[in-house]
Amino acid sequence: MISVIPKMENILIHTGNIVNWNRLKGAISKTATAELSECITATVSSWLDSADKDDLQYAINAQCINSKYMETVTEEERNELKLTVKLFVDCRTATADTIIDALSEVMTSLNVSYIETVILSVPEDQRSVESLDPLWSVLEQHVKEVRVYSLGVSDLNKDQLQELYEWTTVKPCINQVNLTTCCVIPPELTEYAREHDIQLLTHNDPPVILADTDFQQLMSGLLTNPADSSLWTPSWVARYSALVKCRGVIKFKGYSVRATRDVRQLPYMPTAPRSFTTPELDSVSA
């Protein structure tokens, strides 16, 4: 059982515009994790089918792009769209570079120079100012540079929202509330949001949209050698959606995911078969 990506440590996955994926049409009831999992599986599968297996043996980095569905926003239609990016990160491992990387990848893939709204989502035990501080500061810099227009958060209670609001220079203008865990929005949260002009929007995303084990399981379904699917950790997940203004119609929707691993921690390092040649290559894309 030959390893396909024995040296790979960094993979960037772009699903393309899933609005045009026939298999996802009519699947409105899918959970966010189920939708993301299906998108990752289809994208990686398509990439593996077209990639040069000799090159993959030596690739350290990869851009896994579903080129069939990649679409960019034209200059003519940009003013008609409102682009929102929801960024899922873990504060324990995320850094300023994590935020910069995620937003840069989304803007590059869509060929846009700004995002109307970025919503930051972190696990439940990481919603204090101490945890959010280094990440929010980077988002504030994006606002100052007019690369992002407004910022939001997800699932903060009244005290957490107040603490963040009082601490920040760029105030959160949105707080998403998950009605699957909170059937009724607490009155004190509603009152505080009203007083400070913060929108309360409902959503049904899980606190962690893609756990390490979930991503590794997806990879194991595509790559049978355990050396290919082990130790992967998603660094960030970004979901973008672009609505046509005044119509509420989604024109673009997609996911970008970066995952990394340290291959030195693998219990064994499979080698390439002798028939393969060694190209001058440290990255591969398709």
C-alpha cells in the first residue's frame, strides 16, 4: 500500500462556487459540517484524479483546487454584491498570520480587493477578550486598510459581547446566535445589542465546523495509506457567500480550508517506489 503524499505538510483546499454543484442543489437541510465534508471530499477526489502521482511523492505543499467550479467576481458585478466571510479558527493555535492567510486566500480566489463583513467564530471555551485579542487586532488592521468594512462574532453571550465591545477599537456590529442551542435569545443580550446597534443574526453552525479527527477521516476515505491521512490539523476554515444586493440571492458560495501536519511525527516514513524519478519540486497544484 504505497503512500501517495508521504512528504506533504501543507494543503490548501478551494471548493469553488458550490452554488453550481448539482449534487448540493436542494440540500438546504444539510448541516454545515456535512456540507463542508462533502465539498472537501469532492474537491480532493477531483484533484487526486488529475494530479501527477510522481510529483505528489515529493510535494511538500499543495493547492487542491476544484478548477471546474472556480469563479471570480468580475469588476462589473462587484458593486452589486455583498461579500461575507465566516472564519472558523482555534485561538489556541491561530496567530495573526492565520487570519492574514485565510482572508488573503479568499480575496485572491474571488479576485476581490475588499470584503464587506468578516465574522469570527471560535470554540466555546475561547470567547474571552484574552483569547480573541491577537486575532481581533489583525481584523481591525484589515478594517483600517479598507480591506474589510465591518466585523462580527459568533455565539458570544451578553457579558462576552460587552467585554469585547468595550475593549475593541473597531466594534463588532454583528453577533450570531445559534438557535439550536439557544431556543430564545436572552433578553439581556437583546437589550445590549439594541443599545449598541449590534445585529443579532441566527445561524446553525456548530462551534467547531471541522475537527481534526473529522478531517483525518475524510482524508482516510480518499487515501488508503494511514501515512497520508494521519496528523492533519485544519488551521482555518473560511466560508464565503456573496449576495446580490436588494435581491437576497446567493451568487457565490464556497469554502477554503488550510490543513497542516508535521510528517516527522509519523510513526514511519514510507518511501517512493524505485520506478519513480525525483523531480525538482516542492509543491504541486491542480
